[in-house]
Amino acid sequence: MRSWLLTLTVAAAFVAPAAAQQIQVEEFTLDNGMKFLLYPRTEEPNIIAAGWLAKVGSVNERPGITGISHFFEHMMFKGTNTIGTKEPEKDLEFRMKQKAARDKILSITFNTQYPRWKEGEIDDPWDPSNDTDELSKARGELTTLMEEHKKIIVKDEFDKVYTELGASQMNAFTSNDVTFYFISVPANKFELWAWMESDRLVDSVFREFYSERDVVHEERRLRTESTPTGIFQEQFDAMFWQSSPYSWPVIGWTSDLNSYTKEQAEEYFNIYYRPNNLVGVIVGDFKSEEIKPVIQQYFGRLSRGPVEPPPVVTLEMKQMAEQRMYAECDCQPQIEVRYKTVPFGHKDSYPLEVMSDVLNSRSGRLYKSLIEGKKIASTAAAQASGFFGAAKYAGSFSFNSETKGDAKPEQLEAAWYEELDKLQKEPVSERELLKVKNQTIANQYRRLQNNFFIMVQLGILENLGGWRHINDDSAKIQAVTAEDVMRVAKQYFEKTNRSTAIYTRLASAATEAEDPEFAAVKEKVGPQMAGMLKKQLDQIKKETDLAKLKQASEQMAQAIGAGQIPPQMADGVKYMQQKLNERIAELEKGAK
């Protein structure tokens, strides 16, 4: 469900907090173990940002069911016995028949197609062109059932119920560590939210369990396989993480997406989607004493899981040798140098964050050296650790840069080592430290002006180690010294602890001049945000689903109109909306 806008705005929202405002959150825990974080604020009258998260992501999976956390994100929007179908009893009948048909397909695939593949008779056990007659017939039966089922499905009814009653921005995302669902509702519709969200937890029916796999496959194609470096980035992650479950992609491996069963899904749901593993986050115009009884009434009916979620026990092994990967792609030559560091909340995560801030932005060292000075890079950025800047069980620090003109990735690599060497041998100046700390204070102030961003930060932080990090980490950032930065630069950035990916242009790939408009936007948003923006723009160019494009454009228009875009992202989001609308016009013209 995650949109292009969500990818960018949440990434911008989640940066380490700094000393500024302190927010007072009330914790409220039900008897079944579900915890709620309540933060009343009246700065946005009559609006509540409401969400809930499951403390589960790809890190909780295993080979054979990779991608199932993300797949559940899709499933949770398919409705219940109350929402999403015209005929609940017939709907159940279709689901049972589809399960029987799919079980037959899996049996034939594992018992016939896999042996044929291992013996070299076929090149892909999942490719329909390699089907036996029996498998082709079973596949046809399932397709017929899914088509018949559509006649009684009320498509997107979950979204429509909300929208017709004034709610907006319903969405969700899945990461390595968490799955998060949220929406903005009018203050007088909070009970609607409580009923809708608790209902899909109490009565989730996993409708379209088999047909939705095609949607996820298409998402994987667009986000990974159709982007210039997507499949190589997956390979690099798998190489970088030797033992950690961060090694597989959030969207999952293709064979696993095809394989997991309804029974496996139900088992997973009953472990990770029970109230003892869920957290609700409510921010906005409400009174705690008025919404607590509503929360109790609806979410109190959830039952604890029969099995407690097991701990993530496999730690990343210490890297003993440098790793390098070379890839050719239809892209601007570029490089990533990545190092293993520490998880969120570790004492060294704070100087590492300050180190990245010293390197980043237009006034940072990378811009001044690689872009402005040597003129060998079009973008250059350093990022400390994981999805939205944080990771729960392990950490990393990356240098990413694209070449400019005829420069080579190896020149960027050498320039990076020069900057790293300075950090290891020379203390960062007090002026640089003060600039970075003042900027993080200003950024935090901006991030705490909006219900949505506060809700997202509280939820992510609660999952990582506790919502109080939004207040407590400020002092830790301010306490970082030049000696701390020099120490971590020496400790974690050794040659044997690095992995490098070098991307060169395919000989057959044509050189494409950078769009002058994008170059101007890149100057305003900075190299790190420009890199994320470019990936989203590449997806927009390839997207063919007109309805999805229009929905994304409408979401952006709403967010811009409501002042929900961080100032540092405004130019980037407006440019992306422009490109969305251009792509919409292009597809509409082609349809005439």
C-alpha cells in the first residue's frame, strides 16, 4: 500500500531527535496487552492522526516465507465478513474452494515441477509455460474461481467507508522491523476508526489471498526488477548481511511469494497480529478521558495470542574480509560503500549520526569536496543505519554517490576515503559540531508541528526501543564530542569491515542528460533526498496503472494543501507531483 509520497515523507520525518520540544505522551494498556500512546494536541483542530503497528517485519521471517509480513500489509485492506463482500457465506465458500485448488497446485509444483527443474528438464518450476497438463488444468480452475469470486467482492470498500465519512490518507508500510497502518480522521469519527481497525483484527478473512500475489509480484517488478539497480541492490544486501535476517528483501523472494500457504499465513497472523504484539498511536484533537472507553470497547475484544512472538536470535557475524560487487546497469555510474555498525539506541549510534550530518547537506563535507570542489559527483550522501535511518537488530553506515561527466566510480571511492581519513585523524571543528546540532534542533521543531509526523515518529520509535527516544535522545546528540566522532570513524570504518558496490553503465545504454528541472530541484532538496526522489521518478515513468497514479497525485495535492510536507521536501514533492500528472496525461492520451 505504500505510496511514493509516503516513502519520501516518512523518510524525511524520521531523523534523530535533538534538544528542543518535549512532548508528553500518555501510555494506556488494555488487559489483553495492547498498548496505546495518546498525545492530545489542538494545533490542528478537529483532526486526529490514528494508527497502529504490529511489531513484525521481514526480520521476523525465515526462508520459505520471506515477504509474508509485507503480504499481510496488503491482506489487511481486503476487509472482513462485514466489509468487502456482498454475500459473506458465498464469499467463504469461494475462499475454501480457492484454497483447495491452490493446495493442489502447490502439491504438483513441489512433487513434479521441482524434481523436473533439479534434473534440468525445465528452467523454472513456477513458469506456467513449463506446466504439465495436470498443473495447467489446476491453474485454470483456480483462475476461474478467482474470476467468479470478483462478482461478490466490493472492491476497496474498506477505503470507501473511510473516505465517504471524511477520513483521508489511509496507508501502511512494511519495513525490516515493523508494519504500520494509519489514517487521518475527523475528530468526531474516532469511534469509526476504532470499530474499523479492531474489526479487521478480529475478523480478518484474508480475502483474495491468492489473487493478491499477482499484485505483489507486479509491485516487485516495478520497485525492484524494473529499476536500473533494484536487483543488484538486493544482491548487495544479501552479500552484506552474512547471517542477519536483514539479508532478504522486505518484499520477499519470488519463489517464497508463490509458495506459502493459508495455514502458514494464519499461524503467522496468530503470533504477530495479536494485541500483545500491537501498539496504537493516537495524535490530535481529542480528550484522553473520552477516547479511552472507546478504545476499551473495541480493542478490548481482541484476544491475546496463544504463542508469544519469539525473539530474533541470529546476530550478524563479524565481517573478516572486504567484499566487493561489480555490476553493469542502464544507469549513471555510481558507488556504495557500506560498513557494519550498531543497532538503534546503541551508545555509538549518536556519534555516527552526527558524523553523517557533518558529511551531508549543501554545507557538508561531501558536497563541498565531491560536488563543488572536485566536480566528480552529481550526488553524494552518507546514511547511518537502516530503513528510515534506524534498524532494530543491527546497523550500517553507507556512502552513496553518482558520478558527474566522465568521472569514474573509483574516483568517488578514492574521494570518500580521503574524507574518511580526515575524520579519523582530525577532530571535527567546534563550528561544524555546533552547526550540525543547531540544524537538528531546527529539524526536530519542524517535525513536531504536524499530527501525522508525530504519530509516525512515536510508532517507529516505540517499536525500535521506546517512544521516549523522541525526548531523551536530544541530550545524547547534544553531548556528542569531536573525540566521539573521531573514535567511531576509526572503530567501524576499517577496510575489513566494508562492502563496496560499483555500478558502471552498460555499453549498450545511451547516455541521458540530466533533466535541468531535476537538477534545480536537487540543488534545493540536497543529494540524499534527491537520490530517493530519483528512484521514485523512475518508478513513475514505468507505472501503467492510471488509477494508482491518480490516487498518488490526489494524496500529494491533499498533503500539500494541508501543509503536511516538511519544508525541506516541498520542492521535491511538487516536482514529483508534476511528473505524476505528466505521466497521467501521457497514459490518458494513449488510451484515446
